[in-house]
Amino acid sequence: MGNFFSYPYVDIQMAAPDTVVDSNKVGDVYLVQVQPRESPDVGDKRNHWIVVIDVAGESTSEELIGWQYHLGADPKTHQVKFLQSRFEYHRDTTFITDIIHVGRIANEYHANMPHHWVAGLTTVITQWYDAFTDVGKKKWSAKVNCRTFASEVIQKLGLHFPNDLPFSGGIE
């Protein structure tokens, strides 16, 4: 599975929803562009890309709710890290600059059990992270960044990544 210590601890059982809200929205996958505030996880970048999967059909026209997966890095060392947690933001939050619905994936193994689906998705996407970053050994670069990782995840989910998006910029 990779280096356990490279992943932030998130208690999925406590944070992930127990029940499905709207089965017509379960599995919707979004690519979210944010202009993050400077933080230890993502540094000071112009664009940051996050993959959000609505695991319980909780999103509405006003709120985007799901589980987020993205790549961050230490601003000083540029060492990459895998980040995942619950994502719950009002669509007109000032730091969200774009939300792109890229498709829907099926919950074939954990139907009507979103918290189990989050655990399964996180296990698989962690394995993709390990392969993409050589278990976190690679540093932030033109080939290893939040945009390229989002592209990797979306394509491995069997969806199309919109290639005309701006790049993330550096970690300053």
C-alpha cells in the first residue's frame, strides 16, 4: 500500500456520510479549481486542482459536497503529499474559481454505503498516488503537480480530463 506515514490521517468513518441523499447524484465527479490561500499543504499557487466525488448524492445547486482527492506539497522542500478529506463548500465561495462536472462513476461494490465507498475509493486512489509519485519520493514539478494528478485520477476513473485548463504554477 505505500508509506503509511506520508498520508494525513482522516477518520473516514466519522467524516463520510452513512446514507445516500439523492441516488441520481451519487458518483458525480467534479474537477474544482481553487485559488488557495497560502498554506503548509499547497503553498502559494495561482491555481489548484481538486477532484471531488459526490459519494452520497449530497450536492445541490448551491453546495458541492463530496470527498476530495488532490496533491499538495511542502512549500520549502517541494515534497509532494496526498490529501483527501470531506469537501463541503457553497458554490459561490470566493476561493472556488471553477467547477467542472466531468462525469459519473458507478458505486458497484458499496451501493447505499457511502462511508464504505469512500474507504474503497481512498484505498485505490492512494495506490494511484503511490505509482504516480513513486510513493511520495518525487517532488513538485511540471510532471508531478495537482493538475497532472487530477488528470491521472480522472482518467483512471474512466472519465475525460479537459486538457485546455491552466497549469497550477509553482510553489512559491
